[in-house]
Amino acid sequence: MKDLHDEIHDNVTRALQEDIGSGDLTASLIPSESTLSAVVISRENAVLCGVQWFEACFLELASRTIITWFANDGDFVQSGQKLCEIQGGSRDLLTAERSALNFLQTLSAVATQTKRFVDAIVGTKAVIVDTRKTLPGLRLAQKYAVTCSGGVNHRLGLYDGILIKENHIIAAGSIQSALNKAQAIAPPGTIMQIEVESLSELQEALAAGAIMVLLDNFTLSQLSEAVILAHQISGRQVILEASGNITLDNVRQVAETGIDRISIGGLTKNIQAIDLSMRFKKLE
């Protein structure tokens, strides 16, 4: 897995290249010696996330840019709150503005959405878990944002965990066969999970030795039965995860069934950028 520092550098380098290309034509209208100051204001209540990506956009263009923060990743910020102040060359600040705000708005959106779900199940044993349904090229960034609000990362990709789904089971021939093959190839310590779509499939998975099971689109009553079955049949600690059609309206009920994990693709997929504003002022 890539180091987060390296990932930030790669994310920012690609974003700036995508935006600037052969050069910022509009910024060239500004005298090269001109300087500006700016403040970033939140236009809505949110959880802040993406500080390092935001900073890197400016520092990549001009290392002498000065950024002073009044909030940190994971902090709850209110509408109208000043998040940071920036001072630097006018051209550099204007060129980096859009890319920097894109990162801060997007990652704050993920952190804010995650916080809503985490708060909704407080007091239960369940945790909120993300998925691989991330924006292309921003997986580590979005998964970092999930953790800033108390969410939990599932596998980062296809390389660090095994999730046996319906098509894998069909190809392998049976739940037992799929689990046997997975156990034979999995490196030590690899996360190994199997997805089931009914209580009968859950029974089969438990009998085959599954220790982590994804319950796909189970009803609330089925989830409650699944928790009971896991305790009755397995005789060992089995981690049960609920997934599918889970919203803020029903996530509390899902958690109260006694489930261990609740995975929600919408944490990273169905997000609306947080409304942030950057205001500039010319330095004398």
C-alpha cells in the first residue's frame, strides 16, 4: 500500500497538471510580483477534511506560500466559520485555488456524511464501514476521510482482502468450495469474507467455517435471525456485516439487531461537495 504522503503528492500533481496543462492563461494577466491574501469560509455546517491535500496544491506551486489553519481534519465546523488564511504570490494562489478547493470540498463531504451515520448508531456495538465504491484515483483520500469521522476502512482494494460474492460462489461450485479455495491461497492475516443472500446460505457459510459474513439486502427480521444463528451454530466469534439499502432513516434499526458492521457505499459514492468560499484581498 502506498504511503499517504506519497498518495497526497500524486493526487495533487495529477490534479494540477489536469487543470494547468501548458499554463494558466488567465493568471498571466496578473503581474508576477503581485501578492494576495485569502481566507476560506465554510458556507455550511460540516466536518473538515483534506487539509493536507489543500495545502499541497499551493505549496507545489510556491513553497513560500503561508497557510494558517483555524480548524483541523475531523473538526466540526459551522456555517460562516473561517477555516484558514493564505498569503502568497497572486498567480500561484489563483492557479491553485480550484484544485485545492476541490479536494477540501470533496473530502469534507465524505467526512460529513460518515459522521452522520456514525452518530446515528451511537450506543450500539456496530461500526460504520466503507466500501470500494470510491471516486477513481481518490480511494486512499476518501478512505482517510471516512476514518476522520469515526468510520472504519474495509479492504483498500482487491489486493489486500478476499470478498467472495455470488459470482465467485457460482464459479467455484459452492460456498464450501469457494471458502476452501480462498483459505488455500490467502496470505496469512488476509481479511476473508463471504457474501450470502439468505439465512440458508448463512447456515451453509457458518458450517463451512466462515468467520466474516456479509449479509446482502437482509430485512431487519432476517438480520436479527442471522445474529441468533451465528451464535447458535458457529461456537466461535463470527463477524456479521449488513449491506444494501441502508440509509440514515434505517441505519439505527439495522445496528440494533446486534450486527457487528454496517457497510455503506454512499459514504464515498453519493456525496455532495461541502460549500466553501475562498475570498481574496490584495496585499499592500
